[in-house]
Amino acid sequence: MNRETILIVEDEQPIAHVLTTVLTANGYHTLQAETASLARSIINSHCPSLILLDLGLPDMDGLELLRWLRGWSGVPVLIVSAREEESQKVEALDLGADDYITKPFGTSELLARIRTALRHQAKLDSGDELPRGSYTVRDLTVDFERRQVLLAGEIVHLTQIEYKIVELIARRPGRVLTYDYIISRIWGPYATDNNRILRVNMAHIRRKLEPNPAEPYYIRTEIGVGYRMAEE
């Protein structure tokens, strides 16, 4: 059973009740806040392990609460919102949210995202946030020390830029990296925010790595937001 405490910041009581029921049944301790001001108080006094944050709060936009939180804390935050605009998802992730789930969502997906965020935080707390030697899932291995990518034991020949993209995403499996974040890390902070060059390189990468590039398994697209590397 889990012992982590999860703060649910949600002003719609039926949704908060469902979330509380699901999390409690899976061994988590839960706290609830209907407003941003109450959430601030609970965060300061209880130091939750993870926060589920709705954006449509009555006293403050959830993004403003996230901005306040990221000014001093790295606690994992999963946005749970009915807002479907891509710009909202990108802004939340760029502000430091660990993930974004759009309502309605499945229980299994929610629990999986929570486990992923808590696992990443545990690695960060232990000083082992990034894989040191290699990343492996199914037939794909990214060997960080040798700077090689292998598929079913065979070396995949990538260009220097293609390898950098794969390595960047593979070092953070399960996490969404926004287009702007990837572009700035690969091409520099002053690169254009036009993601066409990234999409072109990703198309080449998928042709080399994916059994079916039209339905990628290893590097998945979060439409309008960025890319997420598969986890075992």
C-alpha cells in the first residue's frame, strides 16, 4: 500500500469525491481544497507528496497557483482540467507541471500518471533523476555512455541531431517534453519556436525506430504539446 499524501485542488465536489474515493481505495492519503487560498494553506502546513490541480478555481486561475508553487517547491503537480486548448497544456507544462490529464479520464490512466510522477520525484530526491547508463524498453535501447541506439540488438544509424533528440527524451521516460523545451535544448535558447524542423527530424527518427511509424510506440506525440518517451 502507498503512504503518499495527495492534495486534490478541485472546486467541483462530485469530481473531488470521485478522486478521493479512487485514491483512497488505492492506498493514498488524500486532502481536499476547493480554492487556491485553501490549497496554499494546506501545501504550507501538510507538504503533500503530489498535487492534483484543477485550473478553473473560483478565487484564482490554477496556472497562477502553479506559478506561485514553482517559485519555491518542486512537488509533483498533475493538472486535471476540462480545458482542452493546446496553449493551456503547453503553458502548464512550461510552468513546471509534471503532467496534464484532460477530463473525462480513465481511472487506470490517472493512477499510472500519478505513479510515474511519484517515481520521478523519488529519483530526484535520491539524486538519481536521470538514467546513468542506458534506457531500455521492449526492443529499444539507448546507451548514453556509448551514444548508441540499438533496436533488437542492432545499431540504428542516427544523425547527430537525431541522437540528441532521442537521448533527451529517453532520459525522461514517461514525461511530456514540450516542443519549445526540446527545440531550446537541441538548437539553443535563441532558436525559432517554429517546430517544423523538430517534426521533420522526428519523422526520420520514427522511420528508423518504430515498427509502424504511423502509430509510434517508443516516442509518443501529445498533440499540440510535445513528445513523451514510453516507459516499461
